[in-house]
Amino acid sequence: MNFSSKILEEAVNQVSQLPGIGKRTALRLVLHLMRQPEQQTDALAQSLLSMRNDLKFCKKCHNVSDNDLCEICISHNRDQNLVCVVEDIRDVMAIENTSQYKGLYHVLGGKISPMDGVGPQDLNIPSLINRVKEEGIQELIFALSPTIEGDTTNFYIYKQLSDLDVNTSTIARGIAVGDELEFADEVTLGRSILHRVPYENSMKS
């Protein structure tokens, strides 16, 4: 792809680094931005800078937040004794969209995957164990995607909790094995949360 402008070429190269964006799509997006009012382009640039510089991760659950603690963790309308364990922030958004869950969350930041070089030490598992010890949490809901990596992560956390007085459950398998949680429809995901089963039972199936 030949460019008459180094500035344009650099903009296209940067945009094309986004997931799912090739050079041709990047070029269309950049040319679209060029045709927009300057204020709109400035607003986009400013929002991206603000996201990069000002966005935080909740010190308790590791969800994205504008402050040290996210709005979910500080809400008085949430069940403080119930924590849903998810892989990343997209899963929090997916479950929240169901309007079926009123507890808290804990974002692991991934799942155990030796093939990808991700071990338990790379995830937010120690902080989860500490929350169970210190916050009097009564139930953990394992809501990781039903893949081999997800099940491995569930089992590892379950073993870490063996000496603690906390109930563990897993979302009902209305989610097909191998599916990613974020792609499940809201009705199926909501029912999976409501009809969760004890984690021990899931290991027998």
C-alpha cells in the first residue's frame, strides 16, 4: 500500500494494530476521521488519552474503574457475601447486561493455560483468597468459560479454598462446552447464573 503522506501512513499503521483491523479497514477509518470536524477528532483523541492515563483497576475486584474502588464494590444494593469469579472485564459486562445478578465480582485477568505460559501466579488468585478470608464471603460463583483452561482454573481455586468456610458453585451449563462467556446470549447467561450448581457437583458430570 503506497502512501503520499508519511503522517497518513503512520496513522494507518497505528490503527491497523487494533484487533481485527487490517490495513484497508484502517485506511477507511483514518480517511473517515480526516473528514470529520476537528472537534470530533480531538474528542476521540482526548478520550483515548484519558482512558490510557486515568482509567484504574478496582483495588478489590480488579474491574475497570474511575476510582480506587469500582461502583459495583461500593454499592449498598449489592450482596456483599456473594462473589462471581470471572476471567476478564468483558465477562462482568456480559453478566451485568442480564440484570439477574446482584452480588460482587472478582476479575482474574485470565485463566490458567500452561500452553500459553499463564500460571496461577499470573492471575489475581491470591487477592481472591484474601477476600474470602477477610470479607466473610459466603459463596463464590465460578463463571469462567467452560473450556479446559476455565475448568482447570476453577479446580485450582477450589483446591486453594479447601480449608476455608465458603460455598462454591458454578454457572449451570446452559453455556455450551468450549464457548466463551462473552458471546453467550443474555437470557442463557442469566439463567446460568440463577440456576448455578454446587461446584462439587460439576466435577461429577
